[in-house]
Amino acid sequence: MLAFLVNMGFSAVPTPLYVLYQRRDHFSTIMITVVYAVYAVGVIASLFLAGHVSDWIGRKRVLVPALLLNVVSALIFVCAPSLPGLLVARVVSGVSVGLTTATATAYLSELHLGTWSGRTGSPRRSQIVATAANLGGIGFGPLVAGLLAQYAPQPLVLPYVVFLVALAVLAVLVALSPETADLPDPAPRYRPQRIAVPEHARRMFFAAVTTGLASFAVYGIFNSLVPSFLAGTLHETSHAVAGAMAFAAFAAGAVAQIALSRAGLGLTLRTGPLVLVPGLALLVGGMWLPSLLMFVIGGILTGAGGGLAFRSALTAAGMTALPESRAEALAFFFLGAYIGLSVPVLALGIATQYVSTRVVMLAFVVIIGAAVALGARSVRAQYLRDELAASCR
């Protein structure tokens, strides 16, 4: 879990530092979104080409190289801090995260279920741990980076060095951990990602992917443009505050998941949009007034609602997967989620070049709020239909 959390955390370390890069190199807002979006390109390519291969070669053989790739990314950030270096480092980091998400989620699930030692555990607990590590990690990285940038020397070097050391140590610890995957013999020939979900379950699966995509689109804002919004619209230039804002949103998502860990899928699917939509309203309202307090409260509620929606979607997607292709199904789910993390944010950055930030954000929250609500409703309806069909058999 710690390796998953720290690796996801590193992927978001640049979040509070974008303002520093922008000030140093005179980046426009659109350039920030490009630097951010190339990370998602790395994630998507990695998920499509290799996110599923841990089903064939083992979890450790994928997770350890993934951690080491982010060590390489950290070295590039430190040694080549110009724009080309930033772009390359973000792509490498994206490849690392693409390898990590589905693999680590499947690894945690199998460790909790006890597939490697004959024990039995709770699948619900593994889902909570995996999603909390995912979201919590993405929030943890900006918090650490923001504090170091504000109060320690070398703000564009030290955060990367700290995570570099941690990732190197964790790679060794993961290498010493037990393997959990039941490897096929002989191993299948390599092929890119495909939809490894039974035909009868695909309607729920695609509804879950849509909900995950919309939920991650919300989180993409906190990982890319929120520091610029804080500095430009709300006149808050503290790097620590920018990092804390991202942390608050992602931590709220993790805490909300833990708080409702015993709730059924149906209840969680209802609750997520009920928290998310008011949060989005407060978030954009804080920009229009402007009010930092309203913006922060909106961010926390948005993070909590997005976390619940994402956990529900991940749970629903996991329910559709066969045990022997768990990582492949999850890789396709995360493929959709990371498209949501990148494409809407890039569109948002382009739109701010022609329309005021407040108007663009208003349109964004209306579209994304509706998408999450409709996606969650579709997943819930399909889930209830499947439950009814199962009870009638």
C-alpha cells in the first residue's frame, strides 16, 4: 500500500510547483495544461500496452520497474528542469503510474483475499485500501511538495529528491514481498489491452468507466489548474496553500470512502453525486465572489463526492471482472479514468485563452456534475437489475 501511495504521490508533486515554473519560464496557462496532459498520455499509453501484463508475468515484475521509472522521472526533473525536460519527465512518470494503478490495485486485492497463502479476507477492505491509496497518494504528493517549496530551500529540486529516495527504498521492499498472481502456464502471447469482461456484464462495466472518467475529470482540476486559479483569481500565492488545497480534495475523497466503507454499492452511488454537485457549486461560487473560504469548502466537498463516485465505479467494474483477468479489466477502467483526468483539463486550459476563467469553470462544473450524476444513476440501475435477476434464479 505504501508503495502505491508514494508512487501516486510523486505523480502529483509538480502540482504546487507549476506556478514557480510558470514564473521562471513565463509559461501560459495552456502550457501548464500541456505539461500536465503529456503525463496522462504516458498513463494512457502504458495502460493500453502494459497495464494488464501482470496477469501473465506477476505483480512484482511490473510494480518494481514502475517504481524505478518514477525514480528516473525524478532524476530528469532535477537534472533537466527546462520545458523539454519537464515534458519528458511527465511522460515517464505517466508510464510509471499506468503500470502501477491496475497492478497495485489487483496486488492489494489478492493480498487481502489471501490468494497467496490460503487465507481469506475481505474484498471490500481491499477496494477501500486501493482507492484510498490512489486518491490519498495523489493528495499527499502536492502537500509535501507545497510545504517544501514554501519553507525549504531548492523548491524545484528538494521535493523530487525526497520522493526519489523513498521510491528507491520501496522498490526494494516490494521486490522482497510475496507474489500473488496465479500465472498461466504457458504464458499467453503478448497483445495490447482489450475488454476482459464477460459480455453480460459489459453494460455495467461501461457505465462504471463513464462514472470513473467523470470523477477523475474533477480531480484533474486540482492537479493542474487550481494553483493558477488560487494565484490569479483569488490572489493566494502560497505554495503551501496550493499543495494543501489539492491534498484537502484528495484526502476528503479517501476519508469519505473510509467513512462509508460498510455502505452498500447502491447507497454509495446515491451519496456521491449528492455531495459532489453542491461541492462543485461552492467551488465555482468561490471563484465568482471571490471567496477563498467558499473555494476551499467547495474543494473538500467536491473531493469527497468525487471519491465516493470513483470508489463506486471501481467496485462495480471489479465486480464484472473474472479472477484470471482482474488486472486487465482494471487497466481498461483506469484507461477511461485517466482520459477523464487529461482531456477535459486540456480543453479547459485551451478555453481559458478565449473566455474568462470563471465562465469556463461554470460550464465545466455543470457538464461534469451532470456526467457523474447520470453515470452513477446508470451503474446503480444496472446493479439493481443484476441483483434482481440473481435473486430470481
